[in-house]
Amino acid sequence: MRRVSIFGATGSIGQNTVDLIARDPDAYDVVALTGGANIAQLAEDAKRLGADLAVTCYEDRLEDLRAALDGSGVEAAAGQGALTEAADRPADWIMSAIVGAAGLAPGFRALRHGTTLALANKESLVTAGPLLLAEGRAHGATILPVDSEHSAVFQALVGEEMDAVERIIITASGGGLRDWPLEALAQATVADAGAHPNWDMGQRITIDSASMFNKAMELIETKEFFGVGPEKIEAVVHPQSIVHALVGFTDGALMAHLGAPDMRHAIGYALNWPERRDLPVNRIDLAQIATLEFRAPDLRRYPALGIAQAVMETGGRAGCIFNAAKEIALDGFIAGRIGFMDMSGIVEATLDAMSTEFSLTIPPSTLEEVLEVDHMARDRAWSCINQKETA
Ligand code: NAD
Ligand code: MG
């Protein structure tokens, strides 16, 4: 039996992970599940999977969680400290699917114990990639990508030498506003940007898909995870979301990964790695799909991609600032304070402003430093939004 924990079990990735584990209960010994405000879901899954421990990140919800777990024998805990402690519980595999910077600390802690880290939390790589990988190496821990594009690249690289890799191409659906006229994008509302043609995801990531801030994060994630230079990484628009990524080799071969747009494939691959097991995902019928389209992304439509290129070239703290600023810009858009096309301007202005305080190329040397830069960048991004409003 493999001992597994799921951080962010109540979210979209977490629930897909729960689904896969619940299908084969005898194969897993569930150690800890963590969640947020959805206490009922957290308690139900913890009981159903027979977890040892359930943790909510909200300290004031401890009694609610205890009540919901009543009589089940599942231990309850609450607060950010309890989350990190949950990562100390011995496990063979943990899913890191907390959203945002809050996902960093539990992941780092699990690596310290040599636990295999299935990494959905892309913020960990974008803000602290080199530190995270070094932590994994220092403790002999394996990190497996769970973002669908990165899982696809990882699979295309099995048995290959990195020296033979000429380029990595990740695909982007183009998001819900893909076919809008360029001039209309500035007027896009939260509802317009929050509808996705192919993937069923939460509001924030769906808007990030329309703006391609999600793809921008994934370009940076690619650089960090696979250790390739920015000049070798590109994004291509592929409206069908069937090809998830391609790896080009020095002999001209291009290996593509195809699959249904269902996150349970990437999660299941990481869960079963290095084996492959049967997964409950739709099989692709190429004749039925008939056409796969690809086109170059228009940088006027997706300025986030241009910013990502600059961030990859700068390295150091730029990724951390980029991630923080894009989250605040998204908050500003959702709150109706800035327009859809203003988000990239806020991110650029934040990077510019932070570069006057310190050299962006200096990498953070500890997790504390990462979180400090993250806080500073968030404050600065809000100032940029305020300035824009009063201008
Ligand atoms: P989600 O919002 O659906 O779920 C997030 C989970 O984190 C929930 O369990 C929530 O309770 C928990 N959480 C939120 N704030 C927290 C905090 N401050 N402290 C502790 N826990 C907290 O998010 P999601 O879509 O499942 O995404 C999770 C991660 O995976 C993100 O980093 C996202 O970018 C990445 N990802 C998601 C998808 C997808 O299809 N949804 C695909 C690839 C990568
Ligand atoms: Mg992805």
C-alpha cells in the first residue's frame, strides 16, 4: 500500500486526485487531506478514503471540521502551521494542489522527508523553481509534473538525453476570447473571459487562460522544471486541446503527446509513475476529431507571453514578482477596477517598479526570501492599480 496525502484536496485538481484514489482504495493508505472553507467536502472525503488526518487552512474552522468528522476516527487540525505539519506525516507520495503561494511551504516540507512530490502548484516552480529543485535533490526526492503540458513533455522525454532536446513546444487553447476581434478585447467582462471552450476549470485559471497568463506561467514552469533556455521554449495556439505538448530533438523529430482534455491523465500518470495503469479518461478517436489546428500566438492579443519571455531571460526574482503581480492584476480585473487588457500593463509596471529597488536577476536564497519578495510585489502591484485608476 502506498501512503499518499493530498494538499488542496477540495479543489479541482484535488477532487480529481480523490476520484482516482477512491477507485482503487486497497492500493492506497491515505495519510492526510487538506482543504479550505469547504469543510463538508473535506470531511466526507477524509472519511470515505479513511484518512488519518484532515486539515483546513482556516484556524477558526477547527470546531466545524471536528464536528463534521465526529466519530469517524479521523484527526482534525487547522491553520497554516497545521498544513506544514501535515507534510511531516510520513508518506510516499503527496499531491501539491493548493492554489497560490500557500502551496510552497507544504511542498518544500514534504521534499525534506524525501517524499515524491506530484506538483500541480505551478506557483512553486515559477516563484522558487531553483530552490525547490535543489531541495528535492538534497533529499533524494522525486518531483513529478502534474500540469498537463509538463506531464506531456515529461512523458515525451522518457529515455531521452536533454542534450538532444532542441525545443519544447507547449500548446494553448487560446481561451474563451480566442476568436474575438483584437479591438474588442479591452471591453471583455469577467463573464466573457471566465468561459472556457475545452477545459472545465475554476474562474481564475479560466480567465488566466483567456489572457494566456496561465500559458505564460507554464513557459516559465517549463524553463525551471526541464532546465532548458528560454530560446528553446515556445507556445503554439491549438484550439482542440488534444496535443498537450511537443518535444523537438536535434535530429528533427518532434514527439507529441495527445490525450483527452482531462486532468486525471496527468494526475494518474504522476500517481502511477514509473508505471502506466488503466485510467478512466476518454480515448481519442482521431478520425472523429479529423482536424488538428495550430497557429502562432499573436503577441498583441496575448502580451503575457512576451512578458514571460523577458521574465525567463531575467531569471532570479523576476518569476516571483511576475506571479504575484499577475495574481493582483487578476484580482483587480475581477473587482472591476481594471480592464482585461490592462492586466499585462500592471504586471509590466510592477516588474519595472521592483527593478528600481533591487536587481531582479539575484535569485532568492531561501523560501522566506521568496515570500518576502512575493509580499512586496503584491503591494507594488496594488499601487500600480491605484495609480492607473487615479491617472
Ligand atoms: P482550486 O481553487 O480548485 O483548489 C485549490 C485548493 O487549495 C482547495 O483545496 C483550497 O481549499 C486550497 N486552498 C486555497 N487557498 C489556500 C490557502 N491559503 N491555504 C491552504 N489551502 C488553500 O485550484 P485548482 O484548479 O485545483 O488548482 C490547484 C493548483 O494546480 C494551482 O496551482 C493551479 O495553477 C494548478 N493547476 C490546475 C489545473 C486545473 O485544471 N485546475 C491544471 C494545471 C495546474
Ligand atoms: Mg496547464
